[in-house]
Amino acid sequence: MHAEAAQLSKLRARYLGDWTRVKRARFNAARRYEDKLHASLIAFAIAGVIGFAVPFFSLLFASELNPFTVKVFDFVSYVTGGLSLTLGFMDQMKDHGGLAKRFHTCGLEVNKVLRLLRNTPAVTTQRLNELVADYETALAICDVNHEAIDEYLSDAEVRLAQARKKERSYIESGGVANVPEGLVLELADARRELKRTRLHLTFKIYRVYACVWLLPPIIGLIAWFTLNPGAA
């Protein structure tokens, strides 16, 4: 009897850790898809501004500008606007908004099951099986899984949260001076890891957009400095 209770307690503790990690990863996936949706909207905005403002500027000041400069401006505006518009349409077709909503709903459902498990310290085999079934049902809301970067971000958030919890307990027992140096270093390392993970995630989302937005102006500058007959 005691062996079965101990086994159930171990299973409960493992499920608490695993489900908390999955819950955080699902919410992180929802935020990631929201960021992708925002990136596509920014791409539409840039396509509209670049595609309209730069040609209008070239037309307005055509008499004051070198003809080659006007060509460079037109090249940059047409290529940047066209690629940005195309990329925005491609990402819109992937339904990032719908995926974000589904991952968020899934995270809420997993959190509901997780809360029930937390509120059941003396869990029985039948109750645990019921909660596992509810957990699997919550996961089925999304027919796609979150990515590894979502779990990395979840792990970094958990590590920082645990370090902050330790810090609060030391502060409550003896003030800031009571916090050991090792914990201060652990907190700093956890913050750096979380920052690096978030930067990596931002890079993954915006890297293609950055190339589309930066390469045409760079090519235009190179062409203007190397091929401009007026600069000779």
C-alpha cells in the first residue's frame, strides 16, 4: 500500500514538472506565432510606405536629382516593396493568427488540468488516469506540436523563476545581505540565458524579413557608389 502511494506520488511530481513545462511551451508558441503575425503586418506596412513614398519622392524631386540616383531609388523601392509584400502574403497564408489562438487555448486547457493535479495531493490511480486523459484531450486541441525553441524558452523561464524564489526566501529571512554570492551569480546567469534565448527566437522570426528589408538598400548603395556616372 505504501509502495503504491509512493509510486503515485512520484508520478504526480513528474507529471507536475512535465505538464508545467508543456504549458509554458504552448504559451511561448502562441506568442511566437503572434510575433510572426505582427512581422507580416509590418512587412505590409513597409511595402506600402516604401512602394509609395520613395517613388513619390523620386518623382517630386526628379529635376533636382541625378537620373542614375532616381533609378537607384526606384530599384530599392520596387524590389524592397515587392519582396516585403510577397513575404507578408506568404506568412499570412500560414494562418499564424489561428495557430496562436489554438496554442493559447491549448495552454489554458493544460493549465486547467495542471491546477486540478496541484489541488490533489493524495492522488489515486483512477484520478491520475482521469487527469492524464484530460491532459491528452487538451493537447489534441492543436494538431501541431510546439517547437524546440519554445521548450528552451520555457526551461530558461523556469530556471529564472526558481532562482528568484530562492532569492526571495533569503531576503525574507535576513535581508538582501543574506543572499549568498552563488545565488547572485545563478540569477545573473539565468537572466543571460533567458535573454539569449529570446534574442535567438527574435532572430529566427525576423531573419528573412531583415534580409528583404536590408539587402536591396545595400545593393542600391553599392550600385550608386560604383556605377554612378555623376560621381566620376
